Amino acid sequence: MSMAITCFEIAGPRLNRNSRLLITFAVLVVLVVLPGLLPGAQASGNLSPGKIVYQNTCSACHGYDGRGMAASTVGLELALPDFTACASFNKEPDADWFAVIHQGGPARGWSRVMPAFGEVLSQEQIDQVIRYVRGFCADRRWPRGDLNFPKALVTEKAFPEGEVYVLTSINARDGAALNAVTVYERRFGPLDQLEIKAPVGFLRNAAGTWVGGFGDVALGWKRVLFHSFEKGSIFSAAGELVLPSGNRSRDLGGGVKIFEGFAAYGQGLPADSHIQAQGGFEFPTDTEKAPRAAFWRVAAGKSFSQNGGFGRTWTPMVEIIADREFEEGAKTNWDVIPEFQVTLSRRQHIRANFGVRIPASNTTGRPVQLMFYLLWDFLDGGLREGW
């Protein structure tokens, strides 16, 4: 998560264990005792419980307005985070905020100088302060990170992302082939996302010779049309242009421009479960080379977190995907994909997903495929950070 730098995450590597313990004790005294003695910091009838907790526990470093105290004021070398920056903090789910406050910095790969407040604040108080801090983002167009459901192998998400991942598929039977698609997603503002797909393929032809090369590059744009944290829902629409950059004679491209339009929907369910759906159409510029087609996909899953919700997260999912060409006599192809995603880094910004794509109809010429991806949410930190 991108909780960035708090007042406890500075200079950690330069301090020994005893020094860190002394600093942690001093910080707790400053944050818990001193703010309550300051004028105007006492609880009053017009203050929400979350605001009271924040002012008495957090404001000494983060400021009453959430913008962070001056580094010189708190004796630090680096600037403190600005909680009013929606782009940095609204994208994180409540679970990540809770983990850092309750368990301290190491819970999400930050400095061990960040103390844990699980013995100082109750679960209810932590929830209250999270709700209050969320209010520092005044722009309600930004979807909450709790609507950023785990990414399935095929079904597109409705949430706008800033990440890169490599999706690989390997034929398990009916012909040797390997395809890898590098996907770059860049978020613009609260609602928009640019997507670039660059595929590479390798296959063995009828002569038994392996050939490989680039496939058809795709450029897409997605925009969130509706989102509601209270309802647990998010809905987006997207358009994508597939360019004939691959070699059609080697089955590494379609040799035709294709416009794809689709809608994506995500819905949170009780007990850390979710369902995501996607449906759309493909319109080639030359139907002699590629037919018009429709597709629809549904993914459902449930997340389990180790160490009482503070450790690695496992999300088993199942996808049901289908497509059908707009041609006389065409049949609908149905596939089932059992899979599971797992977070690799403590910051949860490096993830992997493994699954098997199994044809459920029209199986002739449609091989079983092993599929997996490795994902890096680069907005949350570097590849070597947060482990």
C-alpha cells in the first residue's frame, strides 16, 4: 500500500534496536498524552469519535488538517505524507490502513520504526480514525480502494489501475505454443486509465519448427462511470483498438484492425468475497480476415489472509468465459478457469495468479492452457521494496 512515509518511518536503518525502542516510547508519549493536554484537543460534543482519536493520537505528526507537520517541527529529515492527496491514499483498502495502524510499519513492508497501536487503540477506534482520515480526500470522484477487487486471469477489472503485469499461457495439449502478453496500465486522474498490451508468441508449426515474434499490439482507454463504497459497486466502460502488428502468416496476429468495446462491473460481497463481470463486442475493419464477435466473462472469488488478516492474502477464484462469432452456424465457446491469486510482498503490491483454462464446449482444436501472471502495482513502490 502507498501509506508513503509517516513520521515513524524515517531513519530506521540508522538506529539500533535500543534506540528504536526509546524513540517508540517517546513517540507514544507525545502522541497519546501530549495532544490531550493541548488547548482545544479535548473531546467535545461536536467532534466525531474518529476526529477525537485522530487529534489525540495522530495530529502531533500528521497535523490537524492531515497535511503533515513540517519535518523540522517534528525533528525529521523528510516531508510527512499529505493525507489530502487523493491519488496516493484513496486507492488503498481499509484493510491496509488498519494493518499499518494496528501492527506497525512492518505489516506492510514499511520501516520497523513505525510503532504498532494495536495495544493503544481498540479495533473500533482504529476503524473510526480510518473513516475520519478518509475524509481528508475532498474529491469524491476517486473510487475507494476497497472496490479494487483481486484481478482475475481473463476478466477485466472495473477499477482504474497503475500497474504492469505479464500474462503467460502455455498449451498443455493439442499443439505446442506459448504466449506472453505484457500489459501496462496507467491511471489518469480519479476515473480514467490507459492500457497498452504487447504480446509475444512462440509456437511449433506443422513442420515441427518453432517460430516466434510479436503479436498484435492493443491500445485501450477505460473510464469509471459509477462507483459506490456503501453499495460495494463499481462500473466502467472501455474501448480498445487492436493494431495488426503481428505476423498473420505465422499465426501471430490477425492482420486486421479490430475495435473492441466492453463494460466491466465489480461487486463486493460479504466475508471478503466478490464477483466481477465483463461483456463486449469485437468489430474488425475487414470481416474477411476476422469475424465480428461478442464475449462475456464472470469471475467470483473469496480472499483469505494469514495472521489474522495481517499477512499474505490468498484468493481462490473461478472464471466462466464465453465468446461467439456473428456468423451463420457459429457456436458459443465456453471455458472454465479455476485459479488462485496470492500476494508475494508484505506491501501486497507484487502478486501472482495461477490457473488452468479448460474448454467446456467445442473442444476440438481448443487446447487446455496453463495460465499465470506476475503483477507489479508500481504506484505502491518499487520491485525491491516492501518485502
